[in-house]
Amino acid sequence: MNRIIIIICLAGVLFSCKSKKSVVTKKPNTTTRDVRKTTETPSNTKVYASNTERYVDVHRETAQQEMSLYGIPASITLAQGILESGSGNGRLAVEANNHFGIKCHGWTGQKIYHDDDAAQECFRKYKDAKYSFRDHSLFLTERSRYSKLFKLKQEDYKGWAKGLRAAGYATDPKYPQKLISLIERYKLYEFDKAVLGDNYVSYKSPVTSNRTTYTVVKGDTLYSISRRYNISVKELQNLNGLPDAAISIGQELVVKPSTKK
């Protein structure tokens, strides 16, 4: 009898073990990483072909504002700024925000000393470049020697360029042509058009001599133009105030200088 009871108990235990299911809990794979794609944010930084183009883009609105207030062509102001400041890279522009090389001459503001015609000359220093542009406008409007400039049409950037040299703004005999070359190369006269609107009239200086000019077309180089007109590249650069061999389509170049009669 005892054997029968023992056998029945063992059978019950075995049956109970088979009926139970083991539950296996999987551990998360801690070595698996959540890989996410990185989205690159496109840069909004504007890219310029040259320092001069950057200079024009940064200061064009200031030059146009000065034109509206004081009547000085924006093209002339920008060309002078480019030339005088080395497209904003000169020491006076970088350290003193002085874009036009205006010297102290009774200035009571901050100053900077820089070698120019003489060693360690005194130049004006500004908190912001816009004050340099304003001082340039005042410099021209408040001095009687520049009064003839304001009788010229604002479209006549060539007349303004020559008038500045005649009034003593610069001693370089090529100064007018350098300004004109910059205005035409970078189409700075377009900013004059924007200010004058319907009042703008494309102005051409009256021809007073028999000089010959050539308008640059696609594929031209200074060398090819010099060959065409039997003139050296150096002479072309001197005639047009070009600091290098860069030219642009639509630019007018003097290929034969005026001759006195």
C-alpha cells in the first residue's frame, strides 16, 4: 500500500513539472546603438568672387544713403572707398574704420598715426565705417574747393572723378581713370540709378578729343586687345588706371590716348 502511495506522489510531481513553462526574459542588447542620420545645416555665408565685390555689397547702402542726403554719386563714394582703403583691407580701414584716408586737420576725436606722405601722420579714427562715409560727405560739401563738383550731374561719374583730382583731392595724375575703371568694372553706376530712379539719365561726357576707346566683349584679355591696337599691356594699364590685368565684359577701355591739336 505504501508503495502505491509513493508511486502516485512521484507521478504527480513529474506531471506538475512538465506542465510548467519556463519564462525567459531577454536582456536588452546594450551594445546596440541608436544610429541617427546627422542633417547638415546649409551655411548662409555669402561667397564673393573678390574682396572688392564683398566691399561693394557691404557698403553700397551707406553710399546710396549719402548720395540721397548730400548729392555725391554713390559710384564715386564706393570707388574712392575701394581705392583709398584697399577694398577695406588697409590698416586705416581695419584699425580705424577710416576708408577715405582723411587726416586729422583739427579733428578732436580719436586718432591713429600712419606712414603716408610723411612718417607717422595723423588720421581720423571712427567707431564705425558709416561715420567715415559721413565724414567723407561732409569733407566734400563743406570745403569750397569742391563746390564745382556739385554743379555736375550726379550721373556724370567721369566728371566727378576728374573734378576730384582737379580740386586737389589726390595728387596721382591717374586718379580719375582709376576711379572710372573701378566704376565701370564693378558697374557701380547702377547704385546711382537706384537712387535717382526715373531722374537718371545715362550720361556721356562730351568728346573733346580724338582718343579711341574699346568696349570689352566675351573672350577678350588685355593681351589680345593690346595686340589688336598695337599697344603694350603696360600702356593699356597705365591709360586706364588698371592695377592688374583683370577686365570685365562691357568695360570701356582707352586704347589710344588723346592727342593735342
